[in-house]
Amino acid sequence: MSTITFNLTDGTRRDIETDPETSVMRAALSNGVTGIVGECGGQAMCATCHVYVHDEYVDQLPDMSEDEEEMLEVTSSERDERRSRLGCQITAGGPLDRIEVDVPATQV
């Protein structure tokens, strides 16, 4: 199992245990995490699963695709050049058996 910690804007922390290879977005939607919308279903075609990855995990993430880069240009909440990623493009498991993200104030 992998653990994804979601830090919500109200100060709440949600630890979600999930199967490896589950995206951050899918884990959030499956567990009712407030603030993750996932309108496109994980195709990197919207920015409604935008998260801020905690610094200690950023360098463990795979490189960003051109599609993800483009979608991050239109996020509702301000983009952080180092920490902003789409939750649909981050998969738990492997080197990321644990990851912590902050959920932005708005997605749409």
C-alpha cells in the first residue's frame, strides 16, 4: 500500500492508503477528498486536479509532459513553478510509496 497525504485549505489532513499505481487524483476522488475535481477523468486535459507537492517529494516525480505543462498554465489557483503538478499525472507506488500534497483553494 501507498500513502497519500492531502492537506486541505481548512487545515485538515487526510491520509489515504491506496494501491500502488493509483493516481493522486483517483485516490482523492475515490475517497471524497474535498477540493479535487478531476473533470477530465485523468487525461491531463483540464487543471481541476492541481496540487502543490511538498518539496521533499518533488525531485522523485517523473518529468512533466507537454500536456501537463500546458494545463498548469491555466490553473485556477496560482501556479508554483516548482511544486505545482496535476494529480492525475502523479502515481503512487514505486519510489513514491508516500507523498504529501497541498490542495489549492480553488480548482475552477
